[in-house]
Amino acid sequence: MRKHTIVALVQDRPGVLSRVAGLVRRRGYNIESLAVGHSEQPGVSRMTIVVESDHVEQVVKQLYRLIEVIKVSDVTTDPTVEREMVVLKLHAPAAARHEVVSMCGVFDAKIVDVGTSTMIVEMTGTPAKVENFIEVVRPYGIKEMMRTGRIAMVRGARGHNASEYVESAGPNGATVPTLN
Amino acid sequence: MSETRTGAQIMCEALIREGVEVMFGIPGGAIMPFYYAMWEYRDQLRHVLCRHEQGAGHAAEGYARATGRLGVCIGTSGPGVTNLVTPIADAMMDSTPILAICGQVGSHVLGKDAFQETDITGITMPITKHNYLVKDVNDLAYVFKEAIHIATTGRPGPVLIDITKDAMQKATVPNWDQKLNLPGYKPTYAPNRKQVREAIKLLLSAQKPLIIAGNGVIMAGASEELRHFAEQLRIPVITTLHGIGSFPEDHPLSLGMPGMHGWVHCNRAIQECDVLFNIGGRFDDRVTGKASTFAPNARVIHVDIDPSEIGKNVKVAVPIVGDARLTLQALLEELPEREALAELHAHASDWMEHIRDMQDKHQGKQQYVNRANTEHMALPPHDVYEKLNRALALRGNYRVVTDVGQHQMWAAQLLDWNAGPRTHITSGGAGTMGFAVPASLGVAIAHPNDTIWAIVGDGGFQMTNQEMATIMQEGIKNIKVAVINNGYLGMVRQWQELFENKRYSGTPLSGPNFARLAEAYGWKGLTVEHADQVQAAIDEAHATDGPVLVDFRVEREVNVFPMVPQNKSIGEMIITEADA
């Protein structure tokens, strides 16, 4: 099955995340990652969903059936900036530290914590670069790993400004976004 | 108007503002404040106390399906609302506009497993068009407005509002003037004109065109337009189970029902047609059979108000997103001059003649009713339908509600559906046994001057027959129940007979004496065991000014034919017992 990157603008109302996740699950599509956060417009959230499906237009249409979903685009073939962040706790006793530090330098990864036998590094990049970095440091011993999932934005003037689709936000014009 | 109101009063006033007149429900702890307020508004809001929330939900569905208006049902927190789950799922599958109003425990104990607490918004997320949990009295006026708008517009469907007890008890000055804020919900009603012209181009090129009409035609009130369109182009019309009533079956262009228990000539016509125009139907698997083999020669035009239905099950050449009525109007406006239709018309009679030949070869309706091999039976089910069919045609002003199973398919096949839209009401997509008796309650309240026949099997009847008490308490007199009693869960038994070597596992079914049960509820109860008693029983039911149940004890092992086995092409039908 092909992987597709879908970008969605959704109204910031309680339960919207479970609606989106539940819909994708029950229609039988596999979510590889789902990232969500505030957009530039108060009351509107932006989601990036990576799904495996050979019927991506059905995923998009089904998402549109959700009342709180404002705009959905499959940006898989569009020119986009795609980013993912990984935070890794590596096994790094004194003897291995020098090598780990230099490897982090090559990948623009940041060392954010150093313990007696471990280091926490954070690294941001394209999903491919993140994947690559993880493989390179794996031999040192990954004790914990946390990935954010992919976020994507279409390059250039095209794309979706949240304010184009929304006059005001929230059921009562509420501007304090809540996500649960 | 800007007076302080409790949340519960706001709920009542919101419903009245939206034109709601009747609600079906059962009270309980968490919903009590709503019932307290309801008493003040009882002249405008009629409350019908049901015996089970499932009955309340189906009654709301029946009301909605019979009128096109919103049906409202009410349950209290916990088991009250979980009992509403089945009718909500049913309404979702059949696009029925209902509003479920649910009491919830107080917001201070929400999430703490309080007595009768259930996460009903979580449970119903996949089976509602939308749902809400309201914890603040200030949100109530807006949420009711938005909820009813969503339930009744676009592709209609069930909407649930769960309200904490304290939100109903607290008071506020309601703001009725908030504008709807739904940037993600803008249903498309008017069709794209370019697509409409594409559809006409394709239809004009056809030699064997066919129309399939579904529920969307009825919901859009597009029957007149459909008739005009079919007549102008001289295209035969097939009506799906939910499309029954959208096009009169006595019209020369009408072919009847397709699908698993559809007529042979309908299914063969679909397999042979070169252009298939589906308006307001969703290519359910009970219509298409094995989808990859469905209408192999056809280029498909699909009109639906829900874009996600187009291309979901069947490949579509010309998609049109829009309301059925506006789309048919646009098609009629874009039709070329009569001369341009000449070629289409030239093929029309050959095509129709071919279809009617297939029909004559396999079964005209009455031939099927009077099958030779029923002669040994004391009461073949077909006799009930034949007599009821004649009686209804003579009587007029009737509506028929069916349940799910063999009796439902016989009703769809053997009654002549000429009484117009919203006269055939059944559970289609979800196939909910227990639908008919409570749904008939909603239909009867909506149409007090019509005769409402609920046709139901002995299995489905025993799931929700307690609503006979509701019907009695409400003084409803225009409901007549026909139990097609064969002592089996008949459709399952049929599958067991045909595909599982007659292993009748879990299908033989006993029951009480239904006529005496009806009498116990204060109804008139009649029992029919022989074909020669059918007419008298129907006549007596019609002559009685009150609810009547007729227990038709039909031949036990009779199958519904024709039949397409599951996952088979609709081209491969079992036409009679002899083929099985």
C-alpha cells in the first residue's frame, strides 16, 4: 500500500482528534503517524496524517464527512517541506561519547542531556534524514526513542491559510483552543 | 424575550423554535430536569412515553421517515442512552434525521464512573453524523440550533446531544441569535452544470440506459422530477428497497426492485445496460452483489449529495454531487430539443420490450403469487400479501412499515407500491429487527388519518412488541400489525437450508399466542391459519376503530425467491426452488 501525506485543517473542538483517528481506523486505513497542533488561526488546528492506503481519495472524502474538518489535501505529490523530530536516549559511556558527539555533528543533532552513561539527543529533519540518523546511532544502543511523526507544509504561495476558511472560531467564538 | 431560563427550559424552547412537536422517550435520574421543564411546554411539545429506549429511537425514525421532519428521542444517562445505540446506528445507515437527547451525570462527577455514567459521545462517535457533550448552560441554545441544522440538512442523519444534569439545572439568559459557525459543513445542493451536460451527453449515446432511484429521491422530494425525466428520455426505472415509493410501480417505465431479492429482469437489465444513471442510491452490496461484476457493460452516472458515496463501491464515469431534486431539474433544463432525443427514443422500445420479455419469462408478479407449488400449504405467506395488496389499494391512504427478514422482502416484492413517497418505511442499511412496531408508532402519530400496517416476522416482533402498550396508552387507533409467523428466524433458516445443509442452528423459534398477547395489551387480536380466513381478518382489522394484531401462521419453510447468494454476481440468481 502506498503512503500518503494528508494535511487537514480542523475546528478546534473537544473530541476532534478522536473523530479523525477513529474514522481512519474504522474505514480500514492504517495511520503511520498523526501530528496535530494549533494553526495560525485561533480555533483552528492543523493536522498532518500519514496513512497507508491505495484509496486515498476515499480517505479524503470520508474525512470531509466530519463536521469539524474544514479542509483536507493529499499533498503526497506536491512540493512540500516535511519535517520530523526524534529525541533519543543513547547508551553513551565515557568511551563512546566522543564518537556519538561527532556523529551528532554530522547530522546537525543537538545534545540536550548528558548523564553518567547516557546522552539525550534531539534531531530534526526530513523523515528520510531522521531515519538515517537513527540507523547510524543504533549500534551505540538506543535506550529510549520518541518520534513526533511527520508534519508537512506545501511550498510557495499555494497551500491553505486557515483564515481563508474561517470567519470566527469555536462554538461560541471561543478563542481558547482545547484539544482532548 | 431576554428572560432568564434554566438549561432545561432552553432545551424545550430550542426544540419548539425548530418546529419540533413530538418527542419519544423515557425519563431517568440524569434527564429529570428536562422532564420537569417539559411539563410547562406540554401544549407545544408532546411527549410519548415508550417502554424501551430502542422503541423511542425507532419511533423517532418512523416519524422522520414518514414526514421528512426531524424525529426526536430521549434517554437518560447510562443504560437509557446505550439502549438508543441501535436506532441511532439504524438512522446513520439510512440517513434518517433524528435528534437523540441524552441526560448525563453532573459535570462535577463526569469521568469518575458515577452512577449511570456512560461515555455516550464516545460510543456514538462512529454512528452519528455529529454529537455533542454540553457541560455549560450557556452553550445549549447554540448547540441545539447547530445540531438540528446538521441532522436535517445535506445528507440527513442522527445527531446526539449529551447534556450534564447541572447544565440543565443552571439558569442563564439564552442567546438565540448566534450565527452558525460551521466552516467545515457546507453541503452541495446545486449540481455542477458541466457535469449535468456530461451526463446528458452520455445518456443520449446510450442504447440500453437504465435509472436506479434510491432513498435520496424521496428525501429530496424529487418524485415528480424523476417521472418527468424518465418519461422525457423514455428510460426504465428500477427502485431500490429505500427507493420504493419514489416512482409508481404501475408506471409503464417502472421495473421494480433490484438486488439480492430483486426481480430477475431488474438484475439482468443492470447487467446488460450500457449507461446506468443512479440517483440517490449508494450501491449497497445488497444491490450490487459482488461489486466487481456489477453492471459490467455500463458507464455509470452517480448523483449523490454525499461526495464520499461516489466512487466508493462502483466506478463512476460521471459523478454529480447535489440534491436529487435540483439535479433532476437541472437535467430537465439542459435537455436538448426533441429531435436530438430521437435516436435515444428509437432504441427505447426495443430495450423495454427485451426487459419485459425477460420479466414474462421469469415472473410477472401475480404469476409468482399464485405459484403452483403452494397448493398443499394451508397458508402460504404469499396469500397474505396478495389479499393485503388488494385491500390496501381499495382502502387508500395507507403506509406500510416493515421489519427485517423474509416478510420484509415479500412485502417489497409482492405489494404494489403506487401510493407515493414515504409510504414504505423499513430498516435497510442496518437491517434492524424490532424496527417495525415502534417505527409504526412514529408513523401513526405523524399521519393520524392514514392506516398504518406494520408487517413483521415473529422474530422481530418479539424484540420490541412492548410498544403495543405505548400505542394503547397514547390512544393510537390507526395501527394494524400483521405478524408473518413461521416459527423461525426465517431468513437465517433460508440461508441454512440453501447454503448450510439444513443445519437449523438457533433458528426454530417459539412464542406466545400473539393474538392473546395483543388482547392482554387491550388490542384486538386475530389468528389466521388458513388461506380462506385472510380476507376476513384484514377486513375486520380495517373495520376496527383501534389497534389490531393479526397473527398469520404461515407455512413454516418457504423461501424468498429470486435470490442472489451473498458475494455472487447479480447475474447468478436462484430464481425458484428448482434452481436451489
